[in-house]
Amino acid sequence: MKQFLKNIFPAFYGLLNYFTIRLLQDTDSHSHFWRRPWQTTAIEMVMSMAVGYVVLFGVTKICRYSDSKQPNVSLSTELVYVIILSLLVNNLLLVPIAAFTDDGLSLSDFAEINIIPLLYTTLYYGMVRSRTYLKAYVAHQLLVEKLTNDQLETELKFLRAQYHPHFLFNALNTIYFQVDDDVPGAKQSIELLSELLRYQLYDRQHQVSIKQELDYLQNYILLQKVRASKKMVLHVDFDAALIEQQIYPLLFLPLVENAFKYVGGKYSINIVAGSDADGILFKVENDLPGQYQPDKENSGIGIENLKRRLELLYPGRHSLTLDKQADKFTATLHLNN
């Protein structure tokens, strides 16, 4: 259907030129062209349609030639070619027909036969060029968006990869001290570590269910409890209703990591995950040592990476609150639906 319309459009274009010219001429002469012999009108209409095909074909060729020679051919030069084409075709095909019909070719007839088609041709050329530049603009925007997405995806992979060395070092250090005193416990820790690594090493750029993420955190917490002080009081409360909700993975891990890393004082850690009408709420509280001094070199790396991932994955749809008191640190992350 699209090809059919494309093929018959030049005929309609030629007839539009013809009827516009006839309307102006008949208005000026107070006559009606449909009262003439039908053979004369038919010849003029067929010739006008032929002019439509020739002119529009020529305009298309000019545009394609200019596109192949860019940036050597300017728009002004291209427009001059279109004007010359229109005038040349009109004078070769339409003017002779008008000269041998009715009362001959007057100066007003000559002007109308050249000016009316030229106006329509220029309008058509402008529409063609506008469509070309619109398509080029859309293609450019799609390319920019693709490059941006590729860059953001690369940044996300890099930020996720930064979790692994720190986490792996702590886990191996725990297992190292278990080997001498608690071989069964060391085996269990290795199993937990393998499950954690399996989860982290899969392609996790897409969303996962909240249950998968919380199961991962449960295994991580079990591994951390092995190396934690016996006097540590750990309270974990994950809402049973959190099952199928979809989230991006490994966003809660940095908050839990920090809690185990910096816990002190009364050695209490509270980890809570729940839901509300707006989304998912995750909260971690841990007591701090009396003389708390954060590691100047590594402090905040995990949190800064988390902030950047949230900006990329949940733009305008998250809130992260970090509250440090004298003896307690509280991190609250809310992910909106």
C-alpha cells in the first residue's frame, strides 16, 4: 500500500498543479475549462501528470546526489538545481501545450505555468529535506542514547566489580582462621562462599526477585557471624511478604558490609527489610566503638559506589539516609515502585 501511494503521488501532484493553474486562468478570463472539448482537457491533465512524475523524480535524484557529495553541495546550491529543474520541465512540456489550446499563450498564462508549479515544487522539496533531516536527527539521538547506555552499563559493571575483592578477602580470611580450629565449620563457610560467589558472578544487570536478594543476604550474614565476636547481638527481620517484587541486585550488600565492619560498643546489629505502599524499605543499624575512627583510605568507597548505582538504576526513585550518632550508625534505603 505504501509503495502504491508513493507511485501515484506524482500524478496527484501534477493534477494539483493543473487545477490550480486552471482555477487562476478561468477566474481571470471568466470561463470554465470543463466546458471545452474533453480531449483538450484530457491532454492537459495527462501532460500535467507526466510533469509531476518527471519533476518529483528529478527532485529525488538531486537530493540523493547532494547526500552522496556532502558536505560539498550546500542547501542553497541544491535549491537552485530544483528551481532550474522545475522551470526547465514546465517550459518544455506545459508551455507548448498551453500555446496550442484555447486562445494561445498569454503573458499571464506563461507566468502562472511557471510560478505555480515552482511554488509547489519548492514546497515539496522543503518537505523532503525536512523529513531527511528529521530522520537523521532521530538516528543521531538513538546513537547518542545507545552510547550513553553502553557507557552507563560499563560503569555499573565496574561499580559492581569493586565489591568483590573486599568481600572475597574478608571471607577467605574467616575461612583461614577456621581451618585450624573448626574444619566442619570451615567446610560450611566454603559452601556459603561458593553460593555467594555464584550469585555475584552471574549476569545481574537485570532485576531479580527480592526473595533471591534476601536469600543472598542471609547467606552473607551467616558467613559474617562465623568471624564475628561472640558477644555480638544480631537481629534480622525480613518481611515474609517480600517475595516477587523486582529489584536490582547487590544494593543492600554495602550497608550490611559496613555494619559488620564497623560494629562495636554493645555489638548490636539490626537488619530490617519491609515494604510499604511506595516500595521497599531496607534499614541497617549498628553500634559503634567508643573511639570510632573510620579508615581514612577505604572508608566510604562502598557507600559512594552504592550512591552512584542508585543514581543510575533508580533515578528519582530512591532515598538513602545515613545517620551517625555518637554510639550508633543507621542506614536507611527506600526504593520506590
